[in-house]
Amino acid sequence: MNLYLFDDAVADGWSPFALTRPIGELRFGDRLLRERLEDFAGTAARGTLTRSWLQDFREAGAPPALPRDGVAGTESRLFLSTRFVPGTETPLDVSSPDVPLLLLSGDVVVGLVVPPGHEGPDAAWLAEPGAFPGAKERDVGGSTLDRPWTLVARNPERLAADLAAAGAQSAALPPGVHTIGDGPIRIGHGVRIEPGVLLDARAGGIRLDAGTEVLAGARLSGPLHAGPGCRLLGGPLGSLSAGPRCHLRGEVEDTVVLGFANKAHEGFLGHACLGRWVNLGALTTNSDLKNNYGSVRVELPSGVVDTGLLKFGCLLGDHVKTAIGTLLPTGCLVGAGANLFGVAPPRRVPPFSWGSEPGSPPYDRERFLATAAVAMGRRGVEADAPTRSWLGACWDAARSAEPDGA
């Protein structure tokens, strides 16, 4: 059966990430949302049906991004929402139904099985999934993520469960590395941990993937997952999901980092989600708690929304850069490609902004692409022609106000 993932209209509003990537390419727990769905389906996705300007999206391991009307043919197909989080590690068994099968999580439609010889869903259905002609129904459990800050709020519990399910690894830790707690600890091939590091597994497991380096003075508190090639440079880091090749230092807690981010200096980062290729200047700090202890509100293009969360810090889109000493307010949303200089940005910074003041001019398209190419090259990733086309299309979409994103 061919697996296709789809971003619905709710996913389209996942500012600031929906501008530059399919929502399945966001991290939740110890893996990407897409990887969870592939595990659930028992097969790799052939593509993600998503926003039109992402047709050149490409990252290692990701399937192609396709327009929502981009699947033809009458072979057996499974469509799954990128916001669906399966509640089981057991692969889905659909037993080759002879009529379409609508998949529900509670009362929310999260997928559709289309048997051979039947027409698949159109673009309108993928944007607003609902009843499907002639389909039977099956509740597959699990849950859905309605807002990007829900991903942040639920990540510690999800990550702890993932690490507990994976279990511990018996390899001995290097001399001088201390541990407390009974949570599982897994150390990948080629991991280097200097003497003086503390691994605190009382609140959850710790997993360091291949090639990760942890310098003396770091305190890692579970649940924590550092992807391949990360460098943890010192300070307290806990309740953290970090993708590949992240450089992190300072106080970091309850945070998701997609990958290739650079926070190599001191500064607090908490209850946050960072896209890929984010660079935080020295002493960049975010607030994640209001002075009156009220629930945090965020400013979207459509208006102000109450998150209902006591603690929520920031969402930073792909390729965001901050200057030294930047202070991000509580509930701050920074659009992709924004280059912030100035001490205190507003709560919402539009994508590809040049500066931190309201009404800042756009970041010149070619200058942005040139900077992105340099940043990627420093991690050994080439900004080839398709990558430049993808990022350029995102710039164009942002300037034409197509996406409902920050």
C-alpha cells in the first residue's frame, strides 16, 4: 500500500513553520511526526500533500512535497494527517478493504484508506477531511495536535515515553561521568563525554545519538534526546528534543529543536520550538512566564490567541538569526528567515524581516539566500539549486501574503 501524508487547513496555520516545511517534518518526542506515521503505517511515505510553494522542499530522508491534487492512479493508498499522533507502536492493519475506510481518532478524521480501483480524495477533502462517499469507519485511537505550541507542551511526556520504550544500553560510561536516577540511558557509537558531566535520569531517560559530544560542565536532565552529531557545550539542559547537528549551551529546558541549530553561548531557552538552521546570538534569552502568572497569549496574523498555557516561550521559524543580547518576549513568534537585531523584538515578527522593529523592511531575497547557503555550508550541507528554489519560493509566498503564517 502506498502511503501519502497530508497537511490539512489547520496545519496550514501552524505559524511559523508551515511557511517553509510540511508539518510532518517537525520533531515530537524522539523522532519526526512523519517518522511516527511511517512506523504506524509500516512503510515509508511516498510524498506529503501540502502547500503549493513547497514543491521543491527537500531534506535528507524526507519524501517529496506534492500539491494536494498531486496523486493520481487507482492503486491501494493510505492517506494520514501530519497532525495525527498514533497511540500505539503496532503498525496499522487495514486488511485490504474492498471499500474506502475512514480512519478516526475520537471524532476527528485522521486518515483514509483507498482500495484499488477507487478514486482518492480531492484537494478540498485533504484540506477539510470529513465524510467520504461509501466509506466505512474505524477508530484508530491516538490523538491530534491542534496548535504548534501543543507540540511543545506535550513533548516532555511524549519524549519520556519514547525513551522508556527504547530502554537502556549496557555500554559503560566513560570515567568521571556521573549518573543519578533510574531512567534508561542510551549512548550511541562514537559519543564522547568529558569527565565532569552529570546525567540526571530521575525524571526520564537520556539518549545521545552517534557522534554526539558533551563537554565538561554540562548537566543533562531527562527526558533528553540529542540527535546525531550534536555538541552539548555546557550548562543545564533538560527535557530536550534536539535533532541532528545542534550546538547547544546554557540553560535549555522543555524545548524542541529541529536540527542544525546553533546556540553556542549562554542564555535561557525554555518552552520553545526552533526550526532548522536557527542561530541565536550570545546571551539571546526568551521569557516563558508572564509576571502575573496568567496564561500566555500569542499574536497570529488572524489575531491574538490564548494558548491556555502557564509557560510558553517562543516559536522560531527556519533560518531565524538573532543578534547578541536579544530578549524574546513571552509567547514570541518569529517568522522564517527573519534576521533580528535590536534588543527586544515584538511578540510577532513577520517572516524574512530585516531587523526587530515593527514595520522593518524585508530581508533582501538574494542576500537571504546567500546567507542561508553560507550557514548550511558550515555544517557541510550544500544549498543546491533545488534548495535555493524552495527557500526562494517561501520568500515569494511570504511577500505575497499567501500563507496564514507569522
